[in-house]
Amino acid sequence: MQAMENRKAIVIGAGISGLTAAAKLRKIGFDVTVLECRERAGGVIGTFEENGFKAESGSNTVMVNSKKTLDFLCSEGLSEKIQQTAPAAKKRFFARYGKPRAVPMGPFSLLFTRLFTLSGKIRLLLEPFVKKFPPQADPSVAEFAARRLGQEGLDYAIDPFMAGVYGGDPSRLSVRHAFAPFWNLEQKYGSIIKGAIKSMKEKAASGNFFKPMMVSFDGGMKTLVDTLAKNLGSSLITNAKVISIDLTGTSWQVSWATDKEESFDDFDALVVAVPAPQVCQLPLPGTMAAQLSPLSGIVYAPVSTYTLGFKRKQVSHKLDGFGVLLPGKENMSILGSLFVSSLFKGRAPEGFVTLTNYVGGMRHPEYAQLPQQEMEKLVMADIKKLLGVRGEPAFRKLYYWEHAIPQYNLGYETFLETLDEAEAKFPNVAFVGSYRGGVGVSACIENAISAAVKLERGMQM
Ligand SMILES: Cc1cc2nc3c(=O)[nH]c(=O)nc-3n(C[C@H](O)[C@H](O)[C@H](O)COP(=O)(O)OP(=O)(O)OC[C@H]3O[C@@H](n4cnc5c(N)ncnc54)[C@H](O)[C@@H]3O)c2cc1C
């Protein structure tokens, strides 16, 4: 068996998934090369800063929900840079009747909230008595939520939540894939409410309880990806175009070009860490490309983030929470608005606030690509109504992502099977990214670590 330190791995794509896989492979002892086609690593994650305002290009936060993720961040030298969200972040708003309504966190607040009508509240409380879906069922999120929580529960709780996570359409998203924790609770305990309470008690009793934390980093989310990129040093090659990927026996031959030179090398392992549409465009060996061609069917929601800064006095809402998400029934244009400067220090200058507004998704894909002036009109109309915002912004930053969030729609298992089959058929290859195993940053980190470990184990056999 070849010594692990002599083994070479190539990672294509340097978003958080590729950067994490590369970091883990290096720790395991691989000599790693990372190819990124853009000028900078980080993929959709990045932070823009101007005159004391910060705007995230994609993710604003990471929900660290396992010790594995936290240990990884610390092992990369990020422990001193982690910023936890302010206590206000616990309060979340969904809109109803054109205004943000605090999401009830317990039976008492449920009693008084205007988010649901009286009959809607009673229906929510009946959830533990609703019969569970048969194990072989494959309902959409909308079907699942309407049956378990009632129509109002779907319209004013699940629909805005799905807009926030996926920019997604609950009638197309698969509950098994897009809402897995809730499906699992229902299947195991017969009810989401009962299951949530019981599983929390079980975890506490087992002593195996990690309290999830919502974090960002000093300097914003770019600190996460910049640190991982810096740790990779010269192993990370940006502005790289992959020219060919061939397979001889168990060895991957990859050639690539930068504006300075063309390079070629043999690798023992290949990690593909680009989004699904780009997987299909890579110059992979013919049989592999043919096998992976169904991945072009994965739907991505386009999303724009439009971050605006205002003087505090221009906004009448207290901004005492995480942000507000919009149910489709409210007929507004944006998907939600995040109260960024209420979450973390240093996101706006003294006396100012920053709001990041999400536009597009599967609800209004056509809005995601609007030119900035039209985008501003649309966003301002909504946040004026919702948050009482007046006057001209002091700061503006717009980002557009054509392939922002993969949609874990009904039938998604066929894509996952395709990936499993390709990994089983071709030697020492792993596919990582937000289109597999979870769209959140935390899931991308966990899955990339697992993929690196699996590659190593596979090569030891
Ligand atoms: C607007 C928005 C807001 C979000 N908000 C949150 C949030 O608050 N919390 C959260 O947990 N998650 C959030 N997410 C989701 C999360 O940020 C992403 O799912 C995650 O960052 C995706 O990482 P990735 O590495 O899988 O893909 P990407 O970030 O897309 O990275 C893929 C990389 O591959 C590179 N690449 C593509 N083709 C090639 C090629 N041929 N050769 C070489 N390189 C290539 C790309 O340039 C890119 O750098 C958000 C996403 C978006 C878009």
C-alpha cells in the first residue's frame, strides 16, 4: 500500500465544499491541488465592505449544529474569529397582514400571535393527533405541512420558512429531502411536536447534546473562506480552467491552464466540488460524463441579495430580531429581509443599520435578474410597508446568483442514486456540494469532511 503522504488528490471547485474537502484531505496526509475557475475562492460566500457597511454576497450565517463542524472551524484557526449572533437573533418574524409578526416560540406566545387566526392556532395544536404518512409515501413539503399543520400552518409557517432556506416552492420540494428532520421526527414519533420534545429529552439524557449556534466571523463570512484558502497556500490555483480529466486504472490525469501556464499531473483521488450544472460541463471521461448527465436536470433557484444601509432613524421598525420572511400569500415581491446589523457587530457604522433583502427564488425567478434601479424600487416598496423604511439608502450592494440554491424537489433520490452509482463505479472519486446532503454551509462542511474521510478509507482497502 502506498504511504498516505505520497498520495495526491485534486479538488475541482473552491466554494466552501471544495475548500473543506481540501483542508480535510491535507490533514489526512494527501498532497492536495485545488482548481478554482474564478479569481477568488469561496463560491457564493464573500463579504463586500464600504464606508463601514458590510454586505454578504450569499450566506450571512452558519448554523453550527455539530461538534464536528465546530472542531473543523477551530482546527483551521478560526476559533478566535467566530462571532455568535446577538441574543435578538432568536426572535424571528414572518409577515402577515403586511407586517412582521414574531414567530411564536411556545404555547403562550402562540395564544397571542397575529400570525395565525384562532382556528389556525387550534389546527396547529392538533398536529400530534394527525395520522402519520406511510413510510413509503413521498409527499411534497406542501402536502406534508397541510396535512400535519393545516392550510394556515403551510401558508404562514412552512411556506416562508422554505422561501428562507431554499427560495423554494413547497408544492415541488420533497419533504424527505428538503425537510428531512421533520419527516424523520414524524416517521419516528408519529408527530413533529411530540418528536421534537422527545428527541430533545433523549439527547439531553444521553449526554450527547450539542447546542447549535448561529455564527459568522469577524470581518464577515469571507473570513471563513479566505482563511481556508490561505491555509491551502500555493495548493490553491485560481483562474484555472480544467482542460481534461482522464482515468487510467485508478489514476486520474488532469490538465489545466491559468493565464500563465498549462499544467498536467496524475492524482490518486478526485473531488468534484462544483455545482451540478457545472459538473455536466467538466471534461470528464466519456462514460462518466454520460452517467452523470441526469444531473443537468437539477433545478436551481436564482436569487439576488440586495443589501441596503440606512440611518437608524429612517427605519421605524425596532429590527429586534433575525429578520422577516414573506409568505407567498402576502403578495409581496421580496422573499425576506435580514436585519444584519442587529445580528453581528460591525455590519453598519454607528447610527446606521443594514438590511439584506432576498429577491427571486422559485416564487419570482424573473425578479432575481432585475437591473439595480428596478430592483431598488421593488425592494423599497416592500420594506417601506413592512419595516417603515423612508428615504434614500446610504449604502447599496447587489449580488445575483443564477444557480443560487438547488431545489430538492420530488424525485430527488434519482439524482442521489446517480451520484452514488458514479462513486461506486469509478475509483477514488467524490462529489460534494450543496446539491447533495443539505444546502446550508454547515451541511456542506460536514459532507465534505465525510467525503474526504470516505475517500481515505476506500483507498486503504
Ligand atoms: C444568496 C444565498 C444566501 C444563502 N444564505 C445562507 C445562509 O444564510 N446560511 C447557510 O447556511 N447557507 C446559505 N446559503 C447556502 C450556502 O451558502 C451554499 O449552499 C454553499 O455556500 C454552497 O457551497 P458550494 O461549495 O457547494 O458551492 P459554491 O459556493 O457554488 O462553490 C462552487 C465553486 O466551484 C467553482 N467552479 C464552478 N465550475 C468550475 C470549474 N469548471 N472549474 C473550477 N471551479 C469551478 C465556482 O467558481 C465556485 O467557487 C445561501 C446561498 C445563497 C446563494
